[in-house]
Amino acid sequence: MENTAFLARLYQALGATALMLGFVLGALSGLAPAAAEQEMHLDPAMVRGPDACGECHKSSVGIWKDTHHATTFKNLPRSDKAKEIAKAMGIRRIKAESDCLGCHFTSSVVDGDVKPIAGITCESCHGAGKNYIDVHSDFGGKGVTAETEDPAHKTARYETSEAEGMIRPSRIYAVAQNCYGCHTVPNEKLVNVGGHPAGSKFELVGWSQGEVRHNIWYTKENNASPLERQRMMYIIGQALDLEFALRGVAKATEKAKYAVAMAKRAKIAEKRLQKIAEMVDAPEIQAILAIADGAKLKLNNEEQLTTAANGVSAEAKKLADSHDGSQFAGVDSLLPKLDK
């Protein structure tokens, strides 16, 4: 308990820049009583919680409350499989001091201690909101709405919100990076020792257009994202799948379930990107494939594989920033149907 409270005070002292959303495992996480491989995706001292988002995004949060992301808060600790994994890992309490916290829960500082307050929330993808939520929801004064907001104020509001840690939906790579950071299970011991699945069969379009389609603010309904956005999500998603699989192999220490699964995942993503390259013309995709072709999927190759993963990341970001999907109709046949 003393270590947890100490960590919370350190988080508060260091502020948002210490640990922002992403694939992060810094020195501070080593101070926590959690397992050494736990990934801390959010700074708990900067988390406001879903209720703060729900003050404006009532429809989105209302739908979220019935999703797997929300109900994991109550259901995961009751799961026989979760209990089995926890026992194998030597975890006594799933909601405290465990490898489960980084991905299955959103934690905040409560009475000086870091505690899980919800399942996977808005902030899990869009960034811890302490410094941006109030700015993000201020349209310019009393009585001013999103429709009547001054354009200059809107531009400044967006810029300030992002500077304070908000990851806007338009930044497809940045948002999706958080999805893959968990769905590829970046924890070798959790898989090899705990028996946790070595990643889910995650695909960005199919999984983001299911329970909450992340388009409610604009459509007022839980409609699917525009086709152009789905194209970008599909392509960027495959690049991220490759990137995180490469990172997984890079960190693997033994030829066991985790390393084998990550190597297979990398090969599958590469094949899908090859298929995409046959259908659309984008130099970034060709660059990603060249990087993948030169990456040797073997143990004790961390430096080369990490460099390759960083290269894939750079090209994927460039792709996301340079295209809007309108020129990528060729991948439409690859997109999952809405019922999938």
C-alpha cells in the first residue's frame, strides 16, 4: 500500500508528460508492486474517468456501459479462465497489483492510492483527460454550442486539447496504437507461464465497428464509420499488427508459445499487406513490405526487429497523415461486413 501511494505521488509530481498513452513501461512502473512486465498505458493521476466524458458524450457512454470493454470491470475477476491465469501467475487479487490492470482496467488515484475505477474506457484510447477534458468541452463561453463556436476558437481548442494529451479520432494511427498495444498481449510471461492467449484475432475495422462504432458524436446514432475511414483503418490496422508482432518477437526470450505466436502474427500481417499492395498504390505500403522482408523473425534479434518495428511505425504514421482513404477503393473487398 505504501509503495502504491508513493507511486501515485510520483505520478502527480511528474505530470502528464511522464507517462502518456502508448506502449509504455518506464522506470516508475518498476516501483509499483505489480509484476515487472505490466504495461502502464495511462498515468492514473491524470485519469478523470468515464463519467467526466459522459457529461457531454451521453450517448456514447450510454452505449459503452453495455459493452465488453465496460463490463470487464465486474466480469473479469469472476471468470474461471482469469482465475486460472491469475493462479498460474501468482496473482492474488486481479484488481490490484497485477498484470491485468494495464489492459483490462482504467486506474485512477483514489484517496492517495492507485485503484481501478472502470474497465476499458474513453481515456484508454483517447488519452488521460485531466488536462484536456474541460478545454475540449469549452466552446467559447456560456450559451455557445459546437454549432455556434467561433472557428478561431475551435482551432485553438483542438490544438490545446491535443497539446494536453487528447488523441483525437482523426489520428487513426495514434488511437489504434492503443488497441494493438493490448490486443497483441505484450507480456511473454503472461502467455508462457500464465496461459493467457497470445493476442486476440483483432482487426481494427471489424472490432471498432461492433458494439460502439465511435461515430455517435457526428451521426447521433451508432452508425458505422464512412467507407473511406474504414479503408484507412483496415490498412493502418494491418501495419500496426505487423509492428506489434515484430516488437513481440524482439522482446521474446525463449522459443515458446509467445514467440511462436508473435512470429506467425507478423507473417500473417505481412501477407495481408502484400494483398493490399496489389490493390492500392501507396509508397508507404511498399516501404513497410521492404522493411518486413528484411526482418529476421528469430530470438536474440532485438535490435534489428525493434528497428524494423520503428520503421513500420514511421511509415504507418506517414500513411495515416497523407491519405484520407478516398483513393483506396481497391481494398473494399477486404473489409469485413458490418455483421462481422
